[in-house]
Amino acid sequence: MGVTLKDVAKKAGVSIGTASMALNNSEKVNIDTYKKVHKVARDLKYIPNARARALVKQSTKIIGLVVPHIINPFFAELAQAVKDTVKKEGYNVILCSTDGKAEEEAHYIDLFKSGMVDGAIFTSQENLSRDNYQLLEELAADYIPVVNINSQDFGSNLIPVIKTDLKKAGYLATKYMIELGHQKIGFGSHSPRRFEGYKEAMKEHGLYNPKYVYYPMSSVDEVVDNILQSRTKPTAFVCYNDKSAIKMIQLLVGQGLRVPEDISVCGTDNIRMSKHYNPPLTTINIPKTEIGDKAARLLLKLIVGERPAESDMEINFPTELVIRKSTASIK
């Protein structure tokens, strides 16, 4: 492989994003940096691996969609939205799962360098490693267009990023339980931002007690076992997602507890089955279909060489409380 944008950026002592903007004559780059990057590019004989060149040669009409867990209904619904949108433009989708592992994500980044897809959407977990940020930028700079979903700490001049306010999700769910009169509110999650939201709401009312916190959570089974054995049980519980909330309800009911009479349970995601469960699940809605559609539309623009509007480089979708029957006022 010849000289890459990464080589130019390293030699010039700037980030990949800055090097890209300089070579694309962006007004955001100061004149000294602009001249330095262009000189290095000339010295190294850098030839951009532009998407336009690739389009002249061939198009696979396939995009890659990488998600943490295919089995999670949240990502299934998001994938359906992506598929529906790109299908209208004659594209197909390859669905890949990382099983929540950064090394698996890195594997797909390398795989997509081969030209098997025209572009890729990466739905990354909150704890995506810093190493993979760099790898994603290299993929976008030198190989194919990329859109990233839900990487809360990831900002890029090359890659549009779509986020949701997961801290607010944790806060809204907890605040609602407090408004129902609950004080012993449990929390179980792997998500640092959901936990921040939960903790903020609890501390605002002087209710925070580590005794009811399972973070990071090992498993729903273990949490339920601890609840059943505890002498002072929580009267409400905020779960990581709807999938874990539904499992918690099943386990609690199986042990003779009633939901919501004995314990209120709230999820996050608002997957389709949550409103059909018994009892219908109170949850926080994350607009999966809208996110998938937006990510797909942005990627299709990038594939044909269009630069997204500045407002589309970082998009934040709102979350909202959906009240159903798995939560109730404390008696």
C-alpha cells in the first residue's frame, strides 16, 4: 500500500482530520498548517484514495452495518430501518456483530478496507476503545465513507456521529420513580452514562445508596438473587435496557413477587415488544428507526461524494419517558 493520509498527518504533526481538511482546502485550517500539510503531501507523493475514483471503477451496492449484538431487539429494529432506507436506492446490507468486543470491531474495520462494501455504519458501544477511533478515521480517510452511531465521546471532522443522551435516559427513568414516591430505587447497568443520570437524580433528592446499585452489572440473574436475599429490598428498579427489564420481571414473578405491586421496573430503549409484555413496560424511548434512517441517508450522500451539512456532522436525538403499567406509586 502507498502513502496514506495517516502518513501525511503524522509527518506534518497534525491529526488525520486536520490533514484531511487542509487537503480539501477547508477554511477552518490556518494558513501555516495548510501550507505545511500540502508540502508534506507533495514530499511524500501522497495520492488521495478518493471515493470518486472508486466510483469510477466499480460499486458493490452493498453497505456494512456493524452492531454490538444482533440478538438485541434494539439493534434489530435499527438494522431494519437502515435496510429499508438503503434498499430504496438499490443497496443491500451486510449485518455484522462485534459481540461487544473492540477487537471484533477492529476486525470489521480491516475487512471493509478490501472494497467489499461501498460504505459502513458502525453502531459502537459507549466504551469503544480510543484505538478504534483512530482506526475508524483511517477507514473513512483512505477507504470508504463511514457513519458512527452512539459513540458518546467520539467527534470527527471526517465521520458524521449520531448520538442519544443516555445520561438523560437514566435521569428520566429515576426521576419518574422518585415522583411515584419510591426512595429505595435500584439500578443495574454496564452503561456509565445511564449510571450518571441515575446517580444525579438520586443525589438531587438525597436518596443515593450504593446498596441498591449494580454497576457494572454482571447479570440480571445475579441482581435478582441479591434482591430476593436482601432484608431491605428496593421498591423500584431501573434497568440497563428493555431486554434486561423483561428478564428481571420474569425472574421476580417466578419467585412470587408482583410487578408493579411489590416492585416497579423500568427499562430503556422502547423496543416493540415492550408494549406487548405483561405488564406493558415503562421505558425510555430511543428513536431507533429515526436514527437508522438518518445514518443511512448520511452514508448514501457520502458514497456519491456529497459532503454533509455541518449540522449533520454531530446529531443528538432526544430521549423521552414512556409510561406503561410496570411502574406504580408506592403504597
